[in-house]
Amino acid sequence: MTTLSRWFGRFLPVGPCPHLPEAPVAGLSQPPPALSSAAPSAALAAATAGLSGTGAALDSRAYPVFTEPADYMACREGGRLLVHTKRFFERRAIRRCLDGLTDIRAVVDVPCGPGRLFPYWRRRGFVVTGMDFSMPMVAAATERHRDLGLQGRVLWGDAFRPETYPGEVPDLVASVRFVYYFGREQRVALLEALAAVSRRYVLAQYKTWETLRGRKTQGRTRRKHGANGKQFCSRAEIAGELREAGLNCLRIEPIGPWSDRVFVMAERAAGARSS
Ligand SMILES: C[S@@+](CC[C@H](N)C(=O)[O-])C[C@H]1O[C@@H](n2cnc3c(N)ncnc32)[C@H](O)[C@@H]1O
């Protein structure tokens, strides 16, 4: 590539990353990730030792497990202008969700991936616990956590299984770029798990077809992946799913009309709240 085309490339739109799992999950449309890299059996055994349970076997095939932290970060945080713009609007939407909520000191970021959002949580002064199902992601996030000098820790866990979360109860559980990999029933189960481990708030990111871009990308996703593609919801559907999971919807903040994503801030229903 010439220097000139590289320079122009910085301003070009960033397409989907070919090496990242694009298709989900619901219906197990993707092959099982190599357990040796996604969740080494020794680590898996250690992490799950003593878990009693739901009886559900750990089935990483059901999840969009990412095993290449460097590729993921390069794709999400690469130097292109559009990436910076996207990050600005993503953080603006998160800030709008958090505005006025003064009782948040500790966040569990699940799945944290390589800790992409750690710098943002740090700026807010939160104690940060990161959790992911992929051991390579846990390793990368641990390094980032340490480099940023954060309080908290990073651990392996399954977002759907409350018994794999850290014992400390955070004020906020944040789940970004994850919920929409799953069908409705699984989304509600996931929200229930997030609510169960939070003292008060749950922040989740959904995809919606109710923006200009959402209408376009939903059509494209359907054509490419059929019903197994990433899932798009209306705001009314999102609010309904939250209710079903025992959460009250506080805010739904679109990233912008040019994005198909919204951030959703929810609070545990009063009766379900732990002190
Ligand atoms: C698209 S990344 C999102 C990471 C981060 N939240 C962000 O916004 O950059 C999805 C992450 O979910 C992790 N993952 C997949 N299934 C999981 C599960 N059941 N529990 C926890 N993490 C899971 C993957 O390994 C991957 O790191």
C-alpha cells in the first residue's frame, strides 16, 4: 500500500472485521471455538471448580467467544477517523445513561473483551471488575487493567451464570456489544443474570432497527445470516424484555441516527433490589 493510500485509508469507513465472529450463536450456527485457546481446560476446570449448578453444561459453542484480543482491539480502536468518531458517540451515549446517577462506584464489565471500555470506566473513577468467557481476552484485559492502574480485577466467567461472577456486588453491571447475539429468550435470561448480580443498575447495548442505519443493517444482516444473525429490537421490545427480567427501563440512548445501536440503562425493580 502506498503512503498516499494509507493516509486516505485513515478516513475510510471501517467495515465489519472479517476475523471476528459476525454470526451468532442462537441455534449454534457457528462451530465450537478451539477450547484450547478459548478456555483452556485447566483454567476452565479451576474457574468452574465447586460450581454447583444449573445443571447446564458449559457450552462455549453457544457463545460468540472471541479469541484474538489484538485483532479485536485493532478493529475497534484502529487509527481511522471514523473509529474515533464512533468512540466519541458511544461514550456520549454511555455518559447520558449515567448522568445524574451518583451512587455508582463499582462496575462489572461483562463481557469485557480485552478491556476496551476500561479507560472510560477509569475516567469515571469506578472500581472495575472485568469478566469474559475467553481466556485470551481475560489475559489481555488483565494486562490493560494493570497498565491503567485500576482498582478491581479481571476474571473468567460466563455472563449467563451468576455463580461465576465475583462475590462483590457492584453498583452497575455493564454489558456492551453482547446482548444482540442472542434470541429473545436468551436475552431475557442474560438480563436476569445481570440484574441478579447488580446492586442496582444494568447498562446494556442493543441493536435497533428504529434508526436510519438500523433499518439498513437489519435488512443486510437478515439477507446474510437469516434469523441467526445479530438481533434487532424496537424500543418497546427492549422495555418489555427489561420488565420481564425484573428491571425498570430508565433510559434508552441512541448512539445516533447513523448507528444501529442504543444504550439502555435499567434499574432493578424495587422489590428485587438488594441492599
Ligand atoms: C464483541 S465482544 C465485546 C467486548 C466488550 N464489551 C466491548 O464492548 O468491546 C464480545 C465478548 O463476549 C465474550 N463472550 C462470549 N460469550 C460469553 C459468555 N457467555 N460470558 C462472558 N463472555 C462471553 C467474547 O469472548 C468476547 O470477548
